[in-house]
Amino acid sequence: MVSTLLAKYLPLAKVIKLQSDFMIFSQLDDESIHNAWERYKVLLNKSSNHGLPPWLEIQFFYSGLHPNTKMIIDTAANGTLMSNNLDEARELLDEISSNHYQWLSSSGPAKKITGVHKLDTLSAIQAQLAVITQH
């Protein structure tokens, strides 16, 4: 009965389209970790019958991230995100997202100040990890 209902209301073409949406997910330019993760969770909630195993959901999200974002997540995971089990990976992403969102909210928008140099990637990651580990 369930398969008949799914076939009627969720035809194979729609399932393939949903799976494709996950496979082509990518973090937008200048999109924060928080916004990317929240946008991906909306996609997950909107299409709960996509037929993908849960670990692949996380893998598609991770694969669509910018290299600097992956470095932040992997450092927070003490290795790689995918070395965690599914629940740990989701919890870590939620925690990073929450802390990153709070960090941006409390610091306000970034302003370009004359005479101040941008941080290199490693220093920026260390600063963000310091904020994450304080919570």
C-alpha cells in the first residue's frame, strides 16, 4: 500500500529530480556555514522521500562546500566529518552552524578598514575554532 501511494504521489521522475538536487548542492559564494546548512536542511525536510541513505545526505552536503568551509568542519571534527557516525556528524554541523551564526551576529557585518590586513585562511580557521570551542 505504501509503495502504491508513493508511486502515485512521488513518481520516479520526481524522486530522480530530488536526488539530483542533493547531488548538485553547493555552498553559494559568500554564504556562511550556518546559511548553507540551514538551506540544505530545508531541502531535506522538503523531500523526505528522496530514497537516499542518510549518510549520503551528509556526504552530498559536505561535497558541495567550499574548501575553506570543509577545513573548518574537518578541524572541528578532529579529522574528517565523514569519520563520525551520522548522528555525530549532524550534531557537529548543527553546533558549528549555531556558533558561526552567533559569532557573526555578535560581531556585526565585516567592515573594510584601511590599513588592516585580511587574515590568512589558517588564522581565520583558528579564530573560528576558538569561538566554537568556547561554547
